Amino acid sequence: MATENDESKESPRRVSITRRRSSIFRPPPPPEPRFSWQISKDDQWTILQNDGSETTLVYRKNQTSSMKNFAVEVRGIRDVDNLLKDATIILQPKSVVLKDLIEEIIQHVSSTVEGSEAFFQEAYENLFADSNAQIFANTLQGFIKMESQVADYDPSWLCAFCNLAKIKRRYIVIVRMKQPTNFGETCQEVRFFTLVLCPSKSKETKTALETARTFATIFSDSNLRNSLLTVNSEDLFKNGLSMWATKLSEISNQPSSAGTHGAEESVVEDDSKRSKVCCGGIGSGIKQDLLRRLPHYISDYTDGIADGRSIQKTISTSVFLYFACLLPTIAFATLNSHTTNGRMDVKKGIFAQTVGQMIFAVIGGQHLSILLTTAPLSLFVKIIFALSEFFNIVDDFEAFYCCVGLWCSFFLFLSAIFNMSKIMKYCTRSTEEIFALFISIAFVVYAVKDVTHDFQENYNSAACKNSQNLSFILKDNTSLNLNQSTYQTEAAVCHRDTSLLYILLMLGTFWFGFTLYNFKNTPFLQRSKRELLSDYSLPLAVVLFSFIGSFIFHDIPVQGFEYDGSKPLLKLAPIQNLDWKMILIAGVLGFNLAVLIFMDQNIGSAIVNNPSNKLTKGPSYNWDIVVISIINVFSSLFTLPWLHVALPHAPLHVKCLADIEERVEHGQIKQIVVKVRETRLTTIISHILMGLSLLLLPYPLTYILPSVFDGLYLYMGITALGGNQLFERILLVFTEQTSYPPNHYIRRVPQRKIHQFTLIQVLQLILLCVLGFFPFPFVKVIFPLVLLFLLFSRHKLLPKLIEKKYLDVLD
């Protein structure tokens, strides 16, 4: 029989921890006559053998549990320091019989717990799967993998654990057996036994399993166990465990630090190589993008029709993109039309979207990105028109707009030529999440603004207030010579039902689309049908509630978007009308606009190229900037809206083309991207449909009501929140600690640091929102510079407030 002292002489081996769960099953009655049956009080079947013995079924599940990394997981060394102070150490147990030993251990603990008898019963029931058979319900045990030998359990130590409702703190009991003791199968020579009892309502990092992992990791080392065999006092025993835990944190930290430094050196080396390659010659960054993407150009088309599932995904995604791009295009085109007094109408918006996205779909690098005119671009249009009024050149607005766009494209082209996209290596997940959450908030804010405006126009209009006052006068029989016809005339222009229908259609569009989007997570229908409804959630919601608003409630007056088909679609801007002063002013605006498009384009592309999306064909930052600048030159010459990568459309496009699986990790369900069909067909098909939509003006497109647009905004804003780690950490502030998800940062970063990092991000988000929604348009000119400030603050200010090792985990 191998002793504990012999372990150090064994061949090199790897030790892991195996978790075993046991439970009892009572089988159904068989027809054999040699068995008799008896029903117990809990209505479960038990087999009684002819010799009087009882047979039950034991269900066991072995699961590998990783060793606790004391250098990374913050609770490791903290648990050892805090729990060892009050831990019970039994160096001379009274009995070696398992049942008597457990009773002795529980008695030690029950002396400090109120209601000791009830506690004793609960502990005994939860600790064993079957108290009669003395089978532990949950244990951790070492699993040794030696070279050229069969792997086997380490029989010299065992850790049992359970969660109890009647205790308010964690209890640790460690027993050193007098001699190797048989505790059952795989643990016949136990010298050290650890019992962990934890409250049922505990944080995920303080559960019985997590606490047991801490002490199991310590006892998995044979050198420690050998040294503890000769210890004669409890204090020395505790000191030995504490010192060993500190040593483990240092040992664990050495490879981690080496790995970290190695990674940093690799990054520095890669960056230096990249600077030599990409900055060694003008346009070399563009060349690298083309060399990376061109070999995949044919597969960019064939991936969308590779199999039946891919064809279905391509069709559903194309329909989704059609509605997801058409409705915002109409909405922002309507806004631009109001801003510019009809100079940039809906027809121009749809045409620009069709041509621009088609060009990008055919010759762009990262074709999964979706181009749109966005709220910041519409704000710039408003600023340009306001300046043209200020300088009294409203008649030359088209020329001024064109000049700003040409300057912008010039600066964008320079940034691509000199590989300025390399600064995106400083754009971390923190910046991406702040910007993405700002866009989601912007969509919700626009919807709320439209509802508020409609209520002011209709529900709280002067006509409604006057009619209400008149009704009070008539009820008091003091008409003051007002006849009934006057009352009817005033009341005829009060349309409170319009406002009620507006909010009904908006919330209905959002609710129906969001419900269908999540329908794939329900048990109803077959999986293929659930996914089909989920893929077409947005189109179905838009069509249904447009029909409801335009036909079912046709007697309620509602206003659609404005359309004037008499104006020419393409008219070259007379840029020659501008003098040199206005050209210089346009250059300043063009630079700010270039910074905005550059940051939005690269942040959107970085989110699309996120490693979690598992894209395989590589990014194309510099070449995409070139294509964007070409598209915006065309848009500027003909006074069409500018375009750049839009959020959340681009990441939603990736999700639509992805196969997603739900996996359970530490009791939490997570959605994991398995693969993405990286095809150009979806954007091409959807924007062919977009171009054909010009034939649908004014009807039936005008049947799509503004309230449906706002429902779309809510849908896009809310669905984009999924997977945003900043939003998840904001929710943690209002979440009970026992319900915290077992994310990697929860395990590795102290809770105070997590909330501190989240607070800093929220302050940056508030700064973006203040500038983005400020009522004076001229203030919004500095919005692009604030995006650059986010990069500066992340790498220069944040490291002074939060340690780098925590920032690396959180960001």
C-alpha cells in the first residue's frame, strides 16, 4: 500500500480536481417474482431482496473542476486568510468510522449555530445523497495523470461540501486522520478530510463549490500534505496552510506574468513590424488589406449559397436588412428634408443608400459592415445649413455642403494612405461599448422625442384645451353666447386619438418584433419554425403595424412622411460659387466631419471584427476608409446624404448570419457564435430591393407611419444591448450579490473595482450624451473630438485609478 511519504518519489504527474455528485434513484417495479416491493412514506419504490437486503440505484456524475488560480482569482488568498481564522482543525479525531466522524464534525460546528438540532439534521441530509449508504452528495478529489501510467484518483485526501439554509457564514472543518482511512470507493486511504459548509444565499464566488475549490487546490499538493503530517498544533497547521496559499499565489503569478510580458513583447514586436510594413511606404496599409481580402473574394459570394441553411439565412437576412436600412433611411431623410427646406428629401436618401451600399458591398473589404446615414451625420447637415444661413449663403447651400464633403473625403483618404487606422489598437472594448451604448440610447431618445412632439401637437394642443374649456362652460349652462356650432368647430381639430394611436403603434411594433426575435428561446413549435419567425421578426412587425395604422384605423388622421417627386434626383452642386473664405470654413468643418466618420467607421468595424464573432477572413480598416471616401465624394457632388458604418445594424447583420448555440457555463446560459456566413449577397440583395423601392414612392411606402419608425428605433436600440458588457455591469449595481453571474471578471476583479470601472464608463457615456443631445447644434461640432478623448482617458487616466491587472481583465 502506497503511503503519503512515497508520493514525492513518483514519476512526473499532473493533478486536477474532480467533482463527484451522487444521488439516489428508485427503480420502477420489475415483473420478476423473486423480488417483493414496498412503497415508502415518500411514495418511492424500494426493492427488497429475498434475503432482506435493500437495493437502490446510485447516480454519479464526475466533472473536472479547474484548479483555483490564486494569482488571478481574487477570492482564493482572501478565503484562506479570512476563513482559516475561524476554521475548525481536528488533529486527533475520536473515531475513524465515517458516520461517527461526520457527527463529531457537525457537533463542532453546531455549537456556534442557533437551533443546533435542526442544523444537525439539515447538514446531515444535504451532505449525503443517502444517509444510510453513507454516500457523499458533492465531493472534490484529486485526479492524477502520470506519464506512461493509467490516470487514477488520489485516495489520500477528500473534500466534501454543501450549501445550507440555516447558516449565515461559511464554515471550514479540516480533519487529519490518525491513519489512512477508507471513506469508500476511490478514497480508501484518506489522511486529510475537509468539510465546507456555506449559506445557500451566497455570491457565486462564495458558494460551497468555489470555497471547496480553494482548499482542494491547496491539499492537492503532496509536499504540503507530507509537511502537515508532522504538525502538532492547530496554529502551526493553519500557518502552514496560509503560507502554502501565499506560495501558490507566487507560483501561479510567475507563469502568468511571464506570459503577460511575453504577450506584451509580442505585441510590441508585432507593432514594430506593422509600423515597418504599413508605414514604411505610402499606401502599404491599403496594400496589406487588399492582399488579405482578395483571396476570399469568390467565397464572399459562395458562402451565402453553400447549403440549404445558408440559403435560408441569406434570404432572411436580406429581408431583415431591407427593412432595417429602409426605415432609418426614410426617417433621417425626412429629418434632413425638414432641416434643409426640402433640398435633401426622401428620394435622395433612398438613392444614396442604394448606390453607396452597393458600391461598398462589391468593392469594400469588410462587407459585413452596413453603411447608413446616422444621427451625427444629420446633425452635421443641420450645422452646415445653420452656418449657410448665418453667412447668408442659403442659396449656395448645395455648394457649401459639397465643399465640406470633399474636404472630409480628402482627410479620410489621407488617413487611409498613412495608415492612421493603426491608432485603433488603442481602441479597447471599453470605448466600443460606450459608443455602442450611446447609439442604443440615441435610438430610444429619438423615439421618445417623436412621441413627445406628437402629444404636444395633438393631445395637448391648444384646440384640445379650448374644447375642454368650452365643455366646462356648456355643462355650467353659462354659454356666454357661444353656440353649439362654435364648439363643434373647435372640437373638430382636437385629435387626441391620433396621439393614442401613435404610441399604440410604436409600442406594438417594438413588442411584436422583440417577442418574435426572442421566440427562438421558447419551447413552442419546432426549432426550424422558431428560428424562421425570429429571422423575420422585424419585417413582420413593420408590415403588420403599418397595415393596422393605415387601414384598420383609417378614420383616425395620421401624417406620413413628406414626399415631393417634382424635384430632380441628381443635380451637380455649383461649388464654383463659393469664395475662398467659405472654402476654408468648409475645410474646418470637413476635418471635424472626417474625425467623426473615421472614429465611427473604425469603431463599428472593430465591433464587427470582434473575436467573439469568429470571423475568418480578416479586417480591412484602411481600404474600407478609401471606399467610404469615394462614396462620400459622389454623395457630396450631388447633395446626397453621407454614409459610414452604422451601429447597431452592422453587429446585428453579423448575428443574423451566424449560427448561435446556447451553452451553460457555471449555471448561466450563454449564447456562443459557432460560425458566421461571411457573404456579400445579403447586402447586394437587400439594396437591390432598396433601389426598387424608389418605384414605390409615394405609395405604398407612405403607408409606413412615423410611429412604426419609432417602434423600429426601440427595437434596434433594445436588441443591441445584448452582449454589451457595460450594460451588464450597470445592471450588477441593482442586482443582488447572490445572483451575480459567474463571469470571468467577477472571479478575478474585486467587486469595488468592478463598480469603480463601471462608474468611470458611465461618466464618459454621460459626457457623450450631453454633447450628442445638446439643444444647440454648434456645440455638437466637438463631438468627434470627445471620441478621441475616450482613447486618451483609457490609456492615460484610467491606469492611475485602477490597477493594470484589473483593467486587463475588465477591458
